Amino acid sequence: MPVEIFPVKGLPEVRPGHDITAAIAHCVRTSGPQVLQHDIFVVAQKIVSKAEGRVVRLAEVTPSQRALAWAEAWSKDARVVELVLRETKRVVRMERGLIIAETHHGFVCANAGVDVSNADEGTAILLPQNPDESARALQARLSAAFECHLGVIVSDTFGRAWREGLVNVALGVAGLSPLIDYRGRTDANGRPLHATVIAIADELAAAAELVMRKSERIPVAIVRGVAVESRSGSGAELIRAAEKDLFR
């Protein structure tokens, strides 16, 4: 079966409290495609955060002295810097105007995921408090709406150490395994595999971004035809434990 990726077009601007499951289902039923068993919905984190009320008015943020000093040194908005520091569990690097942080979820990313793009003027958007919980809620409701088992990935765009460019990655996962473990199998030449574990949820998120371009305001895509285990996986499984991390 070939791999297919369908954009879900026509979603309205999402506001806090909006039912994005109902909006997604309506758009799919209106413009297609027909949803099939084991389809995987990739949903941009930003609309999930908006619907969950993870939107902050910058006028209500009082910057700390640390935020004010960093903002002045690098011509940043001190209120946004303050939000980044609040969302940060551990600062990985603060240099040349960039903040790479470990969030309270365990993600390592620029600005702790705080974003002002595609946000109303004077606001900033934070990551969902629990992306896996968000994915599970979407997965349960979408599966019920279309009467079949579906997977859901809540995705966001991250940079990568040692590589230029950004890619979509999976923050929250539900209804599918986020990893494919090839350890114990053999390669095409019969050699045993000892370390190969594929981050299939990240690959699916990255593939979906091909039709979810930010400039076109398409925050949802459906991926079909990928052989992946249907189980209660989570995005948390993709976070490398500190004791296994050679770089912290």
C-alpha cells in the first residue's frame, strides 16, 4: 500500500475553548478524504494550545531582572523572554541571543516552545501542558467520530543539533507506537541488528509537514499507508533519559 498524505483544509481560526475535534471532523467530511482504519492524524501543536487556552497576553507579563537584562543585551521582548524562562526546567544554552531550554515536559528546544508566530498581536502561545493527554483526547474523539481506530500525533517544529533547518517532530502520541524497534532482527545481509530503533512518530510528523506548511494555515494532515503498531504509545517515549544522554 502506498503512503499517502492528505491536508485537511478549511479549519477556522482556533480560539480558547474551541472544539477542534468537531472542527477537524467537519472539514474532513466536507472536503475529504474518506477516513480509513489506522489512518494517522497529525495535528499542529499550535491549534491544540490555542484550544486549551495556552495563550498569554504579553501585557499581563511582568519580566524578571534576568529577562530584562537578556532582552536589553539582545534586543528581545523582555515579556517573551520571561515566558521562556517560566516554561524552562533547565537552560541548556543562552548565547548570541538564543535560548535553548529543556521544558518541564522534557523537550529540548529553542525558547522552551514559546512562540509568537501565527499568534494574535500582543500574545504568545505556549506548548500544551500535557501533549500526550491532548493526543489521547483527540484520538478517542476522532476514533469515535469516524468509527474506526485512528492514531494521533500532536506535532511541533524543532531545530536540530548539528543540522541546518527545522523539522516537525512528535510531542504527543496516541493510538500508535512512537518507535519501531529492530533490535534482535537481521538486516538484508543477515547481520543482527543491535541498536536500530526508528522514531516513526517523528518521521510521520515530518512527512505530514510537507502539506502542513505554516504559510498556508493547514494545521492538520492525515497520513495513510504506514505500517505501525496500533497501541497506546506516548510522545514521552521519544524523550531520551538523562542517564542515556551523552550530551548533558
